[in-house]
Amino acid sequence: MVPPPAATFEHLRDADLDEDDWDEDEIDISDLREKYEVQLEQGYDCFVAIDGLPEVTEEQKPKLLKFLLKKLKTVGRTTEELVWMPMGENGKSLRFAFVEYSSPGEAAAAVRQLHGQPLDKKHTLLVNKLTDVDRYGREGRIDEEYTPPTIEPFEDQEHLRSFLADPSGRGRDQFIMYRNESVGVFWNNDRDTPENIVDRQHWTEMFVQWSPLGTYLVSVHQQGVQLWGGPSWSRQRRFPHDFVNLVAFSPTERYLVTWSARPIAIPEHGNHPAFTIDDDGKNYVIWDIETSSPIRSFANIDGPDDDNKRKLPWPAFKWSADDKYVARLIQGQSISVYELPGMGLLGKTAIKVEGVQDFEWAPSTPKRDSVKQYEQLLCYWTPEIGSNPAKVGLMSIPSKQVVRTLNLFSVSDAKLHWQSEANYLCVKVDRHSKSKKSQATTLEIFRVKEKGVPVEVVDSIKDTVINFAWEPKGDRFVIISTSEPTPATAGAPPKTSVSFFCPEKIKGPIAGNFKHLRTLDKKNSNAIYWSPKGRFVVIASIHNQQSSDLEFYDVDYEGEKPESDKDLTANLQLMNQAEHYGVTDIEWDPSGRYVASWASVWKHSMENGYHLYDFRGEVLREEPIEKFKQWVWRPRPQTLLTKEEQKSVRKNLREYSRVFEQEDAERGASADLAVVEARRRMLEEYVSFRESMDEDAEEEKLELGLPDDIVAELLAAKQLPTNEDDEQVIEEIVEEVLEEHEEVQQ
């Protein structure tokens, strides 16, 4: 602090002033106040202020305190003596209270978990840290006189799902292409050039991504994440999490998870647009998309093998199908399940599972036999520990009841695969021999809908399964296996086999046992891509310098069925084969009509670009694009039609098809009409040109004074003398149709 000049002291010493001649408020002691002011973050960070309480008398106060303490003790330790509820002059409470917890962490937990929670049907708790009340509510920051809030005039909001109403009426799908530094959104036009909707330079700094239902487009920047949407592609939401590396949505788009390798750093003055001091040092943030506010943050989990740079599991937070729960794995110890929207730990404790390696939520709420109230399901697996076998468990949430367990032996690894409607859970178990020199795979299939959740074992596989995929909304699956368990070098990819499985035909709603349908040997395939509507599947070789094959299969082929497959629910047919050199990614559109494959510059720099196929494998478009990065189809939300309405549509599909075929024919006719009009214009231009040439010839004849027969001979012999400056070259293009062939498609 700089001392006041000496003249000031002399002036005060010499002046003979009465107390009434000077005002204490005029003395500036702000520097002293700032120096000796109590730092509330250090002194009162264990206190919270609770508002929204009912008004009670002194006699009713103990009863309210007892009831309130039940809520307060769910997040930390406190007592009745540590709760101060001030009373007004009229003998009634002022509807707020101050509570002291035993630690700052418990106070922060009270704010996160109790704020906005109902106390009863008429009262909702509003919980804030006492330090925040002082920081934001101190003198000068709140007007003493009430000022009515300004109500902004209503403005129509853009329809974020307007993309579902294709203006062409053809039900086209949208997709993103990220190439060079440009991100563009397009309508898919089958064989024609895609119709560009919007194209922006530097729209993202890392990658782009759609939300699960296609509502938002995600762009990632150094300052955080932004969501875009609507017909104008304006910014809808912003999440200021610096240096985000990964992004994940909850299934219904209510929540967003962001992760950054750099922990959150709160400035010394404590001001941040989104975070508080409690978020300092955290890496994960869970956001409420509607309010764009953080719900809770988490730090990375340090494991014993972090020095070996283990691969980060993503998504680190996994969501239940209804968005009511989110869970996080602490590998080898427990599964922490949190309730939304408060992000409180379910039952106040994590689910202890010794040795747990992985878990997965059921992708939909399963309707189990003999169960009246359906709960969410999650499955997990643990390895062999000492003399205890490996185990797979099926747990119901929120009751935490284990509904089924399965013991396994000689387990090297296990992978959990849910069927899209949660009718089945397949556990792919890699087993080793006693000598541990050889390895094979068995498939343990939990039949979730059936009473008691029976487990069917598919053990006819002699090799190691490297890929498994259920048919969406179906009960068939495909596996890729190899007899070479060790990773192959880049120059020598392993030989693989592709096997198809389906249930037996039986009467009733329950599917029969799973049987082997067909195996295709001597392949280089390593990837499986089912159509989102089922039935069609692409088996491909990606990230393979020697092979880039795509094979398109129909598992419901309507042709003649082999005698050996009469009792099975599938009929396999190879529809087409294609090749895309250097292919790195493949994706079906949400309608199941088209397949896109592309070679991304993020993975190699050779022949980048994309191919587009129809569901039968016919190439519609090939386009090499320099520095091509991403192609992402825009997802669609689930249909609003009931199952009965969908059955009606399928039943009357031929009738609907006539309408679409007529529209296609009209569109083709309009295209032909445009060609005819263009040719007519060209003909008119040619006729006009000939007339002008005839006029020039007449003028030349008159100038030379030649008879008509000689002029005709000169014209025929192309020897008519002309001025070299006016010389014109005439080119004639002749088109000839060599062959026409028509083929009727069934």
C-alpha cells in the first residue's frame, strides 16, 4: 500500500476540526479492507444456504428441522445444532436456513444433489454455497429496489428436426462431408451430384459428429463444443470446456459428456463462465443440453498401469436406455451408478464387484417373462481370481438385484454384445487350453425375454472370433474368425472365415436354438456392417493394404432355398462384390438404402475420397477428393408409427410403390424433357447459323457476279472464295446409338 503524502498528515494535524466537520465515509480505506478481508473460500466453504423452506412457527420448527435433516444427511454429516433457521419478528421462520457440513466436499455435494429437489408437494429446495451467496449477493451487486424483469418478445424458434421433411418429397437423407478445411451438409441424390445445403470453412478444429437422433451437429474447438441445427444452421448451444478431445451423447440427447486430456484450470480470481473451484483439476464434464450448464465433473481414474499408457476407455460414462442412469467403471473394483438429473450416487454407494473388467447397459428396456415392473439391465464380467471362476452377471437397476449369473472357466478375455432390442445378450468368451498355447471362442447367449434367463452355448467354433455383430431388430448374427490369434503384420493380414448363424423355425413367439447357416473360408474380411433395418449385411476388409473388398449379402433371399436350410430362418445369397482401395470406414444410411465407404486422410494419404453404393452393392458414385476426412450420415429418430401401422404399410407396400414409381417416372420424364429442350435449342441455333451462312453466300454471289450453277458447284466443292478474316470453322458431332437393352427389375 502506498502511504499518503506527508502534507496530508500536516494538514490534519494543523486543522482544528470538530467531529461534525468531517465524514467517516469519505475516508478511503478500500486498500486496507482488501488486505485484511476474510477470505470466505477459506472460512465458510463448509456452509450452505437453503431457501424455499415452508414458513413455520417456533413450535413447528423442531419438526421441520427433523424432516429437513433426513435430506441433508443423504449427502454429508451434519447435526441439528449445525442448522440455523432464523425467525422473523412475527414469530415465524423466514423460509431459509444455514447448514454447516463437516467438509467442503460435502457442502459441494449438497449443492449438486439437493438443489432443485422437492421437499414436499409445495416446496422445492434451493441450495447454494454460502461463499457464492456472498460473492454474488454482496452490497452493490443486487439492487435494493425491485425492478420487474424485462420480458423479451416471443420469437419463433427454428424447427430442429425440419430435415425430416425433405422438400423434394423423396425422403432423402442428409450427410456431412469434411474435406480439406471445409465442412458441408448435403442431400443424397442417388446417382446424381449431392445437393449442397450449407458449406463452411473452418467449421470445426478437430472433427464433426451428429447427435444420436440427428437433432444437432457437433463442432469441436479449442474453447469448447458447439451444437448447430435448424434450417439456418445457427448455433443452438455452447459448452465452454477448453481443449475437448472426445464427445458423447446420452441416448435421448438430454445430456452430453465431454473429456479433455488437460484438467480444468480455474483462475486464481475464481471466475469462470461455466465452472467453479470444485471443478478444478477435473477432466470429464456431464452437461445438461437444455440449459447448457454442467451437472457434475470427474477426474481421470489413475490406475496402476497408467505408466504404460493404457488405452482410454470410451465412452467412459455409459447410459441406460431411458437416460435415467449413467454409470462409470472403476476397473477391478466397482461400478458407480448415478441417478439423473441430480447425479447422485444410486443408493449412496457404488456397486462393489471384485475384479470387474467391463459392463454394458441393455440398449432398450427389456420385457422379461414373469416380470411385472420392468427395470433397466446391465451386464458385467469378472476374470478368474485365485480359485474362483470367471463370472458374467446380469443386474437390474435401480433395485441392484442380480437376476442371472454364469460361471466360466479357462477365460482369457470376454466381450459383451447386446442385441438392439435387448432380447439377447451374447458373451463372446475367448478360452485358452491348459497349456495356454492355443485359443478358441465360445458364444454364451442369454435369452433375456424367457423365464429364468436361460443361457444357450454355441461351441462349434474352433477358431478365435475377432468380430461379432447382431442383426438390428433381428435374431441372427455374423462372426469373423481366424486361426491366427496373434496380430498379423501389415504386409500379411490373417486369413479369416465368415460364419452366419440363425435360429431354427419353431412355433410360438420364442425363437428356436441358434444353428450354423454357412461359413465362407479363405477371406481377408475383418469388419461387419448390418443394415439398420436388418436383412442386408456388408462384410468388408478395412485398413488392409492388400485387400479392400466389400461383399453385399442378403440373408432373406427369396430364391430357391437349399434343402439343408429348410428348418432355418435365413436364406443366404451374395448379391454383389465391390472394391474400394484403401477403404478406412463404411457406414449405412439410416434408411438402409445406401452404403458409403471412404478413405480418410486421417488414416492414410493414398487415394482419399468416397464411394456410394445402393443396398445391393451397385456403385452409384465414385469421387476422389484430396484431404478427405469424414463422411457421416445424419441419424433419424425412431418412427412414430405403431407396430400395427408399420405392418399395414408393409402389407400395402405394392400400392404405395406405384405412387413412388410414378413419381420416379415423372422425375425421369422431366429430366428427359430437359434434354429434349436443350437439343431443340441447339437445333434452332444450328438452323439460324445455316440461314446466316446462306445469306452470306448470296452476298458473295452478288459481289462476284457468278451464275447460280457455278456458285452451287463451288459451294458443293467448298471452293467458294471467302475473306480470310471472316473464315469460320464448322464442327459437326454425330451421335449414334449402337445398342439398347431393357431389363425389368423384380
